[in-house]
Amino acid sequence: LMTRVRATQLGVLRWSGTSRSLRERVAFLHRSLGDPWPDWSTGHLIDTVDEWLAPYLPGATESADLERVDVAMVLRSQLPWEVGAELDDVAPPTLTLPSGRSVPIDYAGEQPDAFVRVQDLFGVNVHPVAGGVPIRLHLLSPADRPIQVTADLPGFWAGSWAEVKKDMAGRYPKHQWPDDPANADPKRMKDR
């Protein structure tokens, strides 16, 4: 079975959204912070499959046994307790916004990404980070259309916001478009 796991480049395992997210978050922390965050690259996991996966397969004999493995649970068990306890604080799976909404953070790239309606960021005056790295914010209109991408929200508010605001106010006149979004109420007009 371990030969099959290696031959399929881990593909025979059932990678749920939770297990993929966990792996991407830890891999990001390993790249950005190093130790104690383990290397969960495909190559390293293949090379060490006997250490992290085999102990969870006593008596397993067929591929169906591999498909039943809870990969997220197995990987999480590989984190030292104190490191695992910090994971959600250092690299949270979602970004909670002042508006009360949460959006997922994608750790698959070199920098974490979050797609956020710009109005949900009203009241944010410090750029959010994960693992000490700015989260790249893909700012969206009320219709979820791209507006701009930034890794410096205070700079965006102080800079190009004035032009974006004019455009958004013309397209979406029923929404609030404050002059000082960093200190504005994050609630949308229709939420009041």
C-alpha cells in the first residue's frame, strides 16, 4: 500500500477540503517561518510515508483502506501539541471581518490570498497578516467583481480609494462609500 501511495504521488488518498487546507497552511508556515512547522511538500510526504501514514493502517490490505483514512487527522497528529495549538492563530483558515462575515484564506500560493467585498473591510486600518506575511486582499465590488488587489490596505485607503469610491458610488449608489473607510462603520446600508 505504501508503494501505491508513492506511485500515485499521494493521489490515492482522499484529500478533503479540510485536509488540503491544513496541508497548505502548514506548508505556507514552513516556507515563511521554518521550524517548528514541518515540511509537508509532496516530495517530503512521499519520502516519509512510512513514518506518518503506515502507523494508521494496521491490517490494511487494499486501496479501499487507503481511501478511508482521515488524512487531516493523520497530518494534524504529526504536529507537536504546542505547534498545533497555535495553527489557527498563526495561519487561520478564514479572515473574520468587521462586518461579521468571514472569508476563506487560500494558502496555496506564495502569499495567502483572500477575496473580500471592499465594504466588509470598512473599519480596518491595519492590514491583516498570516504567519507574519500580509494577506493579499482581492477587493471585490458589491456584485463580487474585482476592483483591486492590495497587500497594503492602509495605503489603498489613503491612495487609490478616492478613485475607486467615485466609480463604485456611480455603479452602486444604494451602498455607502465613505471618505474615510479605515474608520467607517462596516455595516452596509441595507443592514441598518
